[in-house]
Amino acid sequence: MLKLHNTLTGKTEEFEPLEKGKVRFYSCGPTVYDYFHIGNARPFIVFDGLRRYLEFKGYEVEFTQNVTDLDDKIINRAEEEGIEPNALARKYADAYFEDLNRLGVREADNKSRVTEYIPDIIEHVEALVEKGYGYEVDGDVYFRVKEFDEYGKLSGRSVDDLKSGSRVEVDERKEDPLDFALWKSSDPEEPGWDSPWGRGRPGWHIECSVMAQQTLGETIDIHAGGQDLIFPHHENEIAQSEARTGEQFSRYWVHNGLLRYEGDKMSKSLGNFEYARNVLDDFGKETVRYFYFSTHYRKPLNFSEKNLSDAESAVKKVYEFFNTVDEIETQETGGQTPNTEEGKEFSRFIESAESRFVEEVDKDFNTPGGLGVIFDLVNEGNKFREKSSGGDLFLLKKAKDTIRKLASPLGLFQGGGEDTLRGLEEEFLELLLNVRNELRDDQHWELADRIRSELKEIGVVIKDREEGTRWKIDTDKL
């Protein structure tokens, strides 16, 4: 039985959806004013994996993710670039879906954009005003936090504690410092829509409530996002959703830990980040996905070249095992029943792998434990290959197929090892790059650049860094 840590209760609970066999799953998406950084990629990858794992266990999953294509950050960035906010949002929304595809993240069933839900948002805000939860001031509409008795139940803090929090926006026009914007008036030069309170646009928090409930229903099973969204974003979602419907908004709240950069939170505002697309250029999607799944999703994770290199080595180890199996398959390997004690023992080990994998991952989506089962199978397979011969070698193909099956919910090890090369080919490439580096040292720039450009033409991308030259395979060229 799958168990998930529910931020709402602070407990790890057995997962039971509202409707048997079906999961309604919402995850917060991006505000599209820039390319997303590698820290933003963590929830995209983690909850893609959770969605896949739920399907692996037999659930029908309906998955919604929003795209915030209207926000103050978009308006400000568009002004800086001298283009219309909607044009900037389209540019970065397209880039977002392109980068998701490169990361192997499946698109949502419902890709909800804020600007497509304006009438629904206005209707929701109107209902809150009618019930006394909302009030208008100079064209802005705020939510009365004091009217919602359970405010603070997600973050686990009292209203008095929350009032002293640094993330509460100060506005003397509000009845209470904790009251938050449901609708914001727009200046004449800013994007806006007609509403009962004048021309304006949605507040940030109301967007997710409306898009989740419009696509999945008043009560959903899982709401996911980063830990930094617990307050105020998710707290406010609960208040404005449940105040209107009187029903529980989400039964399980699942939050991933943050990615840290040399011990600090990774943030564009701090300038300590790497764009996900640049990291993909250097390491490839399987390395990035493995990097995230090798640490439990709720734990903080440190971004570093070494950690990514370690993940890259782990991915290569699996594909090297696959390559060995492929080479053996060209030989005569006998029947399909083990005829040695070693073969029978290895066969039982393979057959137990799926139950061991599920047992591990069911513990609050414990992907490191699941990967441990996979690597146990790789290690046992390598040992079996070294000490066995003859017909029982067919079991290595069975081990490979089992690894592919178990890794499928994580989006790993499904290809032919496109981020790796086989032994001699890799050694030859390293030799060629060493020659190129010597040419550069001797300032033979033209010939060095020619090697780089011709390697790129055949699908090998190289990057010159202070710590040395790196290479990766461009799968689009294969």
C-alpha cells in the first residue's frame, strides 16, 4: 500500500483516493517570464515520477498543471524587453514545454493557462464577496482571513505567528495584514479584464484554486508543489477554495524539498542558479532525472558538478550492463529454464525484484530505495555473468527487461544509453578531445574549432570549462 507524507496532517498516511482506482492530481506549474532553472525542475521531475508510479500501480490519473501566463513578473519583464506581456508569456511558455520534453517529463492532461480561466476566476471571487469572505478596496478585492477559522492549518502556525512572518505583504488599505489579493486593479497600460470591481486581473493565489477545481472537481486527491509554496500560496488556496465550497480542497498535500546551491536556496533573485536547459546540455536528461530520484523528494538536495557527475556515472553503469547483455544475446544462450544452481538462484532474485521495488517506493515515494533494488539487480547480474556460462546466460536478458520495467515510473533506462558510448568508441573520443586540447594549447584555433564543429555535426556536443572539456551525445542527431 502506497503511503505519502501529508503536509496537512504532518503524518505519513496510506493513500486512498476519493474515487476508487482514480487519482485527481494537481501540481503547481511555472510563471513564464524566463527559462526555468534547475531548482524549478525538481518538482516537475519528482511529480512526473509520482504520477507515473501511480499509473504503474494501476490507478487512472488525471493530472493538471497550471501555466501562469499573467503576473507582475511577466509585466515587469516585458517592459524591460520592450514587448507585450502576452508575447513574452508565449515565448517562455513554449520554452517551458520544450525543456519539459527534453527532461522526459510528460505533459499534463490539463495544461491550464490563467488567461483561459478569467471568467471562472471572476465568478469565484464574486462568490467569495457574496459570502462575506471577500471585500473590495479601490478596485482591488481581498480575502478576509479572519473569516476562515482554519487558516494556518497547512503551515501549522497560528494566525498571530503568521502576521509576524516576513512574507506578509503590508498594505494599509487592507482590514488585516494577512488578507490577500483575489483581484488586482490594472493600470491603463497593463493587461486587464472587465469585472464587477473595474478593469483588473487575478491575484496569484486564486488562479490555482480555480484551475484545479474547474478541471478536477471541488475536492482533489493530491496537490503538490515545492516546500516554499506552503505559505502563503497553498495556505491561501485552501482558504479561498474551502470558503466557497464548504468542502475539503485537497486530501493530500505533497511537498518536495528545495535544491540548494552551495548551501543556500537556489533563487533567481539571489543570482545563484543554473538554467535547466544549460544543465541538460552538459549532462542529459537521464543524469538530471537520476540526480533527483537518488535523494528522497522531501529532503534538501545540493546542486554541484560533482553530484551530477556521480549521477552520470551511475546511469552509465546501468547502460554498460545493458550493452553487455546485448552482446551476449548475439550468442547461443540456450533455453528459458535455468539448469544450474547459480541460474536458479539468480532467477529467483530477478523474480523478487518487482515486489522489493514496490515495497521500497511505497514508503512515501522512496525512489532512492527503488533505485537501490535496481542496482542490486545490476550488481548481481554482473556477478552472474562473470561466474556463469552456457544456457543460463539468457537470464541476463530477463534481468535487463526487469530493470527497464521497474525504472519506467522514474523515466529512466528506457533508451539505448544515448548519453553513453561503448568502451572503445568512448576511448577514441577522449583521445580526439585530448588532441584538440593540445591544439588549443598551441593556439591552433582553426583546427580545434573544426574538430568541435564536425563532432557536433555527427551528434557529439562538447563544452569547454575551466575544469576541463565535457562531452555529451545530442540524441536529436541520432
